Amino acid sequence: MIKSIVNQALFRILSPIIIGLLAYILLLLFNNQLDQLQSEFINLELFIFIVLALLIQESTRFVIRKRTNKISESFAAKQLISPLATSLMIAVTITTMTITFYFKIRLGYAPEYGELIHFNIIFLLFTLVYFSLYLSFFLLEKDYSHSMKSELCKKQEIESDFIQYKNGINPTLLFECFESLIVLTHKNVEQADELLDNMAQVYRYILSPKYEEVISLQEEWNYVTQLVDLFKSLPYRKVEVKLNVIEDIYIVKGTMLTIIEAIIRSVIASENQMTSILVTSDNANILLDYNAVSKLQDQVMTNNIDILNSSYRVYSDQIIMNTTKGHMHQIRIPILQLQNQIL
Amino acid sequence: MNVIIIEDELPAIKKLTDYLHKYDASIKIIHTCESIEIAVRTLLNLEKPVDLIFMDIQLSDGLSFEIIEQVDIDNPIIFTTAYDEYAIDAFKLNSIDYILKPISYTALSSSLKKYKRLSKPQTNIIKSAFHKIREKRYKDRFLVKLGNKINTIPINEVALIYAEGRTVYLITSHGQKFIIDYKIEQLSEILDPSIFNRINRSSIIHIKAIKEIIVYSNSRLRIDTIISIEKELIVSREKVNDFKTWLEGDL
């Protein structure tokens, strides 16, 4: 985010010089000593004024940064009373102390009450200017960063909705099915009909409202077999899946469908090469083992596992892992540990 | 075997007829009825004995249960349905025979094999199943991670659900905060709209979580909740009217 001008180093250095100079001229005007400018323009008094302006500027900036953080969107003037009063009090203290110190050390006597009032009035005016300036920029910056954050959140929400929508529709599979359907309707109507039924069943499952977050592996397996049947009707797809799990175990809804599809898509399709996927389990994981040659450049598996892992992180400390040794691949899906019988 | 098909979609009638003939060429489709009205008229004026009826649950003019209410049917019925799993559960629970659409030959042949064992339809049982179908289903609990296990949060304990970027949080009425695996968009479809309201793009609130409503800048409303939350809950300008109607209990 761009730093506002009032917070930039150059402004913070130049501003006290100008303010100090203005304060000095104002004081000379008060005391009717403007001709002093001609005889001795740069002197210790001017330097003291610049230092005073710097101290007041920085203290006001500090107070605003520390005390106005809690100002909410429902902006109210009363919320400003405390930081303003603090800034003014600090300004009075700094001015009085610096001037008294200067008078005693340089001139050898304490300043008069009327002189102190003059000094304080001038620097209180500049404090008010600083306060208004810093507060305006501070609130503007706060509002800007809040808007940016909220826009970023909205962007992420929309992206996330889009990814989910795209995953649900699965356009690649949809168009592949349609293409196969076009071919099959001319060759084998019965197969085309079967393909359409499988497609309808799979899409009904994928697109149905998600009332349950988790599902039993066995229940999802019915749809896995239908998905595999769908793939079998596509050209060069030779796939077989086998489930060797008898226990009642739970997975995030859609996990097996996504992983099986990712496996099929991440291996090189060949008419002579069967992709055999064996599903087993150990104590903590569901294991999917398959032997196949992976595509040289393919992000399908990684992307799908990443999407699924964002769901698994909600329910488990473990995530889905993919390991490869040569042509042997293994995917480990953590088994969800449910508290008692909650399903 | 004489069969009646009560179905309002012509492709489905054709498919069912083809599958029935494929299963047994001697099966005769004596009537096809496309609406409740036609079905009632047909069943009241039957000239031939009927062995089996295939009945679509949702017809163009209503639920086919109205046919059973108007006509005393003695023959076995196999329902066909495109309803979701929830409706299917109602049928399974009451042992009512059904085939899920799109009808597959395997499902049809397995139903036909047992059709002779099907008893006379019991109106009360079917009524309760249809009653469940009529009810709109809403989510009744959330699964959340508690320690290293998954636990449930009943829906009446949910005070607020809000999204922050890609993450969606659930706040309970006790002030506990959990991450859930849903999108706000999905939730607005499956939460009961009489108790939950989507007050803006990223927040859904339970009616009981509202403590105070304050008029806010730019024709918006700010909600103070019974639990303390870091987030400022603002009813967006375009949702204010719906929100007021919801509070009045008209949604």
C-alpha cells in the first residue's frame, strides 16, 4: 500500500522547518520585531522553534496512531476528544518546558507569563493544524486499507465460489461425455443410453445440495463405479477399480470421485494399458495404489489434492498425500475420526 | 403382464416401455397416463386387469399421491423418482418400492423380479413418505473438528456464520468459533430461511443471535449480537428490506 504523504520522511523533515519558520515570524509580528529578520535571520531562536515544531509534530502523530485505532466506522466526534486533548496537553508541556529551559540557559531568567502564553497560543495553533492533517490522512488510510481488505476478501470468496462451481460442473468430463454421446448415438444407441444414465447419476450426486459434510466410503463407491463406467466409454480409457475395504469408514463427500478422476486424467491414456486402482485401508488411511505412467506435464492430481486438502484441514490434522516410486503410485487419504456415532 | 405407466415425460415413458419389453416381450403397456386427472379417470374405468403400475412421484399437476387418495388401488406400485436422497430415505424407510431416475435396465429388472412379492399399497405408509417429500429439507447440524475428532454442532446452537476470504467460520451461541467446509452460497440454500438470514454477501445470522439492531450509515443496519464477536455485522443496503420482512416473520 502507498504510504501517505504525511508519513513520508521528506514531509516529516521539511514540515517542522517551515512550521518553525512560520512560528518564528508570527512571534516577531506579535512582538513587533519584524526588522530583526533583516539583521539576523538564522539564529538560535529559529532553531529552537524548528525543534519545537518537530517535537509537536511527532508527538501529535504518535498520539493519533496510538489513540485513534479504535475509531470505528460509526465515526463520532466524541471519539476525538481524548486524542485531541492529549495532543494539546503534550504541546503545551513541550512548549512551556522548552521555552523556559531556553530562557533560563540562554538569557538567565524565567520567561514572563504573557510571553509563555504567546508561545503556547502559536504552537497550539500549529498543533491543531497537525492534528487535523494527521487525523484526516490517518482516517483516509484506515478507510482505504479497510476497503482494500474487504475487496480482497470478496475477490477470494468469488474465486472460491467459482472454483467450487467449476469443480461441480466439471466441464472437461461434461464435454467428453457429450462427445462420446455424439459418437455412440450413431454406433450403439443402447450404449449411448447407458452412458447418459451413468452421467445423470454421477452429476446428480456431484451437484446435489451438500447436506452432509462426510459420507461413508461404501456409499460414495456406488458413484465411483458409475464414474469409471463413464470413463470406460471414452476413447483409450481402460480403467478398473477394486475396493478392498469392508470397515465403515468416512471421507469428505466427493473425495473418491475427485481422486479417481484425477488418477485417470493424470496417467497417459493407452488402448493397451489398463489402469488398475486398488483401494485398501490401514489404521489411519485409505490407500489407493496404482501402477501407471504419469503424464509428463500434468497438474491435475496436485490441483485436485490441494482443493480436497482444504476440506480435510477442516476435519483432520492429516492431509491427503501422494507418493510415487517409478510407475507405482500411492495416494493416502486420512480416515475421518468421528466422535461416537454422529451419523 | 399388464402394466400401466403414470408418467408425464414422454422420453421416460419410451425408455420404460423399451426396458419392459427388453425384460419380457410379453409385457403389455395397457395405458400411459400423463397427469393425475387422466390417471384417476383411467384407473376408475379399467377394462382389463392390471398387474403392475409404474408411477412417477412428481407429475405435472401435482404429487401422484393424490391418485392413491382418490382411487383404491389393489395392484403393486413401483414408484419412479428423480428426487434427492432425502426423499429416497422416506421410501426406503417405509419399504416402498421405487426406481431412481434416470431408470437403468439393471434397476428395473431387479424391481420386476420382486414385483410379485409386492403387497397392496398401504395408503398411510405412502402418505407419510409423501409428506416427507413435501417438506423442504434443511441442514440440521454441522460437523466441526474438536481436538483430533469430529463433533457435531446442532443447528439451534449456531449463532453466526461468516466468510473471511476463502475461509468460512461458524460461531456458536456459546461464542465458540469453528471453521466449516462450506461456502456461504451453499449454506443459503440449505439453511432454514425462517431462522437464518443472509444479511450481506458474507454473513448469515440466526434470529436468536440478534440482540439489537441499530440504524447505520448509508441506509444500512448494524446488528449487535448476544455473543461478542470481532466482526461488525452490517445488513447491506440491498438486503435491508428482506431483513425487515424476515424479522417480522414473513419469510
